[in-house]
Amino acid sequence: MRYYDKLIFELSKPGRKGWSLKDSFCGGAAAPAAPVPSGLCRQTPLGLPEVSEVDVVRHYTNLSQMNFGVDTGFYPLGSCTMKYNPKINEEISTLFDDIHPLQPESTVGGVKEVYEKMDSCLAAITGMKHFTFLPCAGAHGELTGLMLMKEYHISRGDTARTKVIVPDSAHGTNPASAAVCGFEIIVVKSGANGLVDVESLKPLLGPDIAGIMMTNPNTLGLFEREIREIAALVHGCGGLLYYDGANMNPLLGMVRPGDMGFDIMHLNLHKTFSTPHGGGGPGSGPVGVAEALVPLLGKPHVSGFHGNAAVILKAYAYILTLGREHISMAGKLATLNANYIKESLKDVYKLPIPTVCKHEFVFDGLLNDGAREGVAGATTLDVAKRLLDFGFHAPTIYFPLLFHQALMIEPTETESKEILDEFIEVMRKIAAEAAEDPDILHQAPHDTPIGRPDETAAARNPILQYR
Ligand SMILES: *Cc1c(COP(=O)(O)O)cnc(C)c1O
């Protein structure tokens, strides 16, 4: 084991330290003790590792290299919009570093202005009337939006609407949020073209339907062409339409959920609008509503602890950087990049729905997985693991659930043609390996710090403590 592969606690040597300041500096030994009541002071020393500065720097730098990030390479994880986030927006977001949620309102006029301007930017982009910025994630926004949906019906004395319709292609958070909100979930099927089947939807509609949750383009990266008819049908039965706007990137400046007929929606500022994500936060999932629901948003729309202010500021900087005239380029290039990869690989990977896609698309495994008598074929998991050996993050796999070997690729607009070409070349090489000797893939990845953990155990029982 290399020295720096050890845990930082194993590097610890009594008395070693990462600083040396004169006693007279910053208080030092002669400074009066901090006025903490003795009952609150700890009795035993804090068990911190004692290490030198260079050990600390190498420890954290090495740790950062054990993971894969969008700053180290191409990250085509479908439904996640892992685009490059301009560093200037990180710098700008530090403007909000020293404000406090409990500061008097009179001292945060500039912050309020950012929120108000973001409200109008997002209203212009989406066709909603107003937004609340309190939710801190997409799923948090879904729950907020569904609570608004519930309240809307109840406020009109319409208490029989207990069901929410969700397409079978939906992101898992949709039925989960609806269930947490106390709704019964009704699944509507997709047709062979991957779009919501209007004929299957019709018999589901009635006085017990609170609404439908949809994302458009859907998780297959396909635009729901019949959205206008779907909206008319759902509104016709007294229900509302919820738009999962986590996938808004390809539509920026092109089409607006409000114009499609949606009443409530959330956006993932941390996907589309310049906040690094994937590590569990910080995020922002503002919820927008159509005019009829504005009274339910509560006033002021920004209250409590204002959501994640720095994420909102980054998104504002991002939107202003692109401006009204350039914002649609993001979606157009994301769409072009997705179609370029799809067309370049469809002769070696199964493309179940061979149409033009939006920002992402789904393969259903390899065309030739190399399975023969006594030899197991390569699966989508094998392809995903093998990609890591070539320095690419894996696409999303086994989602959506419509296909058994789903491989969901979303390149985003921030990748150059050179990177896309390299990815395509590697994907073709992996397909060739699968056809010739699938065992190379069964063992992959060969070059990463961790190969194939038991993913359920790793997620459910992670070992987070040093013993
Ligand atoms: C990412 C995503 C979500 C959930 O967003 P979180 O911020 O992770 O809670 C919901 N729906 C879709 C379509 C998504 O891609």
C-alpha cells in the first residue's frame, strides 16, 4: 500500500502539525480562554489526526483523484445534464458568502433583486407566472408542486381527486413524490414510439384525477408531440399538469412548458443552470405556477431561509451570460451532440426507437454481445464499467425501465466534436471487444481504485467511520 493510500488517521503522528504560528499571533497560548461555560467544554481532546500541511494537501488531492468529475472528463450520464459549469459563476456566487438568512431585510436589497430578476427570467423561459425558490432539489420541487396541486383542488372544495397519473417512462422521483404527497399513482403506458399513448390515457381520466406528471422531452429524450391534446384531455377532466423540468436544457429559448399547457413545474437549477451536482448538493429546484395557482404560492414567494441563494445567483449569472439571444444555443447544441453520437453508434448498439432525439437517447445494449455456447455475453453494466478504463464516466444504465439493457446517453452542449469522436471510438472498441472476447468486459474496470462493489450494500450500508 502506498503511504498516501492510508486513511488520514493512519497518517497521524503525535505532535505533528500543519501550522506554526508565534504565540503572540492570533491569540496564541497567552491569549485569554474563550468565554465558553465550562459545562459546555469537552472533557477529552477532539480526536483529530495530527499531520503536516503537505500530508493534508496530498491526502485530499489524492482523494479527489479517486472520483470522476465533470472537471476531469466527459460525463454522459443521461437525465443528469452533467454539463461543464463555468468557473466564473462559482466566483460570482461568493458574493453571497457573508449574508445570513436572519439579516434585516433592509440590508439585503441586492439579494432580493436577484431573486426578483430570477423570477422574471424563469417566467420568461418557461411561460409560468411566478416561481418560489424554496425547494433545494428537483424531487423537493416535485413534492412542493404536488402539494400545490393538492391544495388547489381542496381550496375549490374538490376533495375526491386522490390519484396522479405518471407515464411508465417517468423518472423514479415522480411516483415517489406523488406517493409521499399522499396520492395514489396510476401508470399510463408508452406506445411503441416511446411517447405517452393518448388512447391508453383517455380511460384513466375522471373526477378522481388530481393531475398528471410529465417530463418533455421524456426520459427517452423524445418530445411528446401530442402534449397539447394530452393537456386538453387532462384539463377537460378537471386535473392539472405537472411538468418535471429537470430536463429543460434542450428546450431553453425554444419551447415553453406554459405554452404546452402545464400548470405547475420545477426546474433543476443544478442541472441546467450552472451548478456542479451529483454529490448530493447544494441544489435548487424552484417551482413555477400558472396564474390560477399564484395565490397558493404564499407571500412573499421568497421566505424562510430563501432556498440555496448561491445556486440561484449562479443560475442568474449563467442566464445573463447567455442572454435572450444565445440561450437557445445550449439546447440546440445539446440536441445536435446527442444525435451525432446516436447516429455514429447505432450500427453496433441496439437503438430501439430510431427517431431524432432531443438532449439524450437510449440504447438497449449491444447488437452483438459475444454470447456463444458456454460464453456469457457482455451486458450494459459491462460496457459501463469498461468505459471507466478509457477515462469516461458511464452513461446512465438500466433506466428508463422500458428496456432491459438501457444505456442512456446525454452528452450536453459543452463537449467538443473531438471529445464526442473519442467517446464514439471507445464505444466502438468496446463493442468489438464484446463480440470477440466478452470476458475482458466482465472483469472491467481494470484501472480504477474500486472495481465492482456490491452496489446495494455500498449504498445501504456504507462504512463511513474509521475504527
Ligand atoms: C434529476 C431529475 C430529477 C430529480 O432531481 P434531484 O435534484 O436529483 O432531486 C427529477 N426528474 C428528472 C427527469 C431528473 O432528471
